[in-house]
Amino acid sequence: MVSKVLANRLKYCLDKCGAQGIEVILMSEPWLRKEDGLWIRAPQIEEAEVEAIMVVPLFDEVQEG
């Protein structure tokens, strides 16, 4: 569940930025940060990290093209 949510969220953001064909290993790399700025541990445990992940935006600003 978590990986699907993250994959869809990342795909949406990358599509908005025009970055297609980029791969990110979602559940085994510490590329996400919590609200306090610390890295979310990897691999992530489903549902234990969902709320922390969804609260933090992937980008500071997204401009519509």
C-alpha cells in the first residue's frame, strides 16, 4: 500500500515537472524526510510511516505549466 501511494505521488510530481523515465527505489532508499527534517528509515514499514510521508511535500513549490 505504502509503495503504491508513494509511487503514484512521485509519478504525479515528476509528470508535473516534465521529468519522465526517472526511477526511484521507493521502499529501500532513505530519500524521504519527516516534518522534523530527519530521514525516514529504510526499508519503510507499511502503515507505520504513511502519515509521516504524506504530511511532507515532495517539492517546496510546483508551478503549473
